[in-house]
Amino acid sequence: DQQVKQNSPSLSVQEGRISILNCDYTNSMFDYFLWYKKYPAEGPTFLISISSIKDKNEDGRFTVFLNKSAKHLSLHIVPSQPGDSAVYFCAASVGWTLNFGKGTSLLVTP
Amino acid sequence: EAQVTQNPRYLITVTGKKLTVTCSQNMNHEYMSWYRQDPGLGLRQIYYSMNVEVTDKGDVPEGYKVSRKEKRNFPLILESPSPNQTSLYFCASSLRTGGVSEAFFGQGTRLTVV
């Protein structure tokens, strides 16, 4: 049973615009949320995270928002760049486990 | 350079022939784990280890074994591989001891079982 859901398999955005990637979760015990970025033929790389006690975390062009009541988080990339084209995985943690969503493929077009 | 190293990167094997995929990290991380990535299913956790000699099952442990005899190494063992274990495998390590923090991933091992 998928506890972390990324309902959009793909997203296309123009360069310079905002990319918004969404993630929903079902387990209210998750206490830490992370976003990973993955290029083809490479392992996922950590992008940004947020603790369940916060509702926003920002790192340069990347901002993650957490809405605990809705069990929803989102990743905003502003401005989007062609190099951001990759698969983005949302992940949620409780205890020693890390649960991933299925990923969203982002394409940033010039 | 901080890294997680998996070997081999690519492997084709036959059903039933035991194999081991090695994973090594040089960051002195306590937490290590294995994932498989399949189309439409994302990343699923196979096994994880909180420290030396401490391992536990993830979401899809059937058909796999692991061991953690040293802190830096966490091999994945397929005693009798089957075609449904054809997948892309990732090893990861993480520092945080009270749970899971930002994990560093290896480059992946693409396994084909025929």
C-alpha cells in the first residue's frame, strides 16, 4: 500500500517559470519529509527536506511546503532551469524507514 | 570525496545462481539501506541496517539477504535469483541515528535475471 503518493507522473514547465511538484501521504506518523532528484543512470541525490514541526523550508531556488492537516507537501522551483529536468522523488520517514513516492518527471523547456 | 560505491554497475545472471551486490560507504554512516526501482513503482526499500549487526526488513525483503559485519559495507545477497528480481538496485547511507536523514545513494546496479 503506497503511503507516499505522487499523482503526477510528469510535468512540463517553461524555463524561468515556477515548477510545482506535489506529494501526498497517508501515514500521520511521518516526521520527516525529503525530496530527491534523479538523473538517468545516476542514483538519487538529496535536494531538500523538512521536519514535521515546520511548514516551510527554503534553499536557494527550492522551497518545500508542508501542510500536515492535508497530509500534503509540495516542492517549488523558482525559476526553473533546463538543468532541473529530472525525476523528482518525494520521501517520508518515520523511525528507521524511508518511504518513497513513484516520482514525477519534470521537463523544463527553453 | 564522500561517496557510496556499488559493484557491479551492471549484471546479467541466470535463474538460481547466487550473487552478491556490494555496497561500501566512506562517510562513517551508521544507517545503510537497499532499494529497488521498478517502472511505475518508484523506489521500494528492501532491507536496512541501523548499525553493525543490526538489520531489519523493508517493504520488499522476500528473496534477499543482507549482512552488516562492518560499518562501511552492506552487501545485498540473492541466494537464488529469479526473473522478478530483475530491477535497478540502489544502496544508500545516512548519518542520523534517531531515524533517517538525507541519504546518500550509490549509482545503482542494473540486474537482469534470465
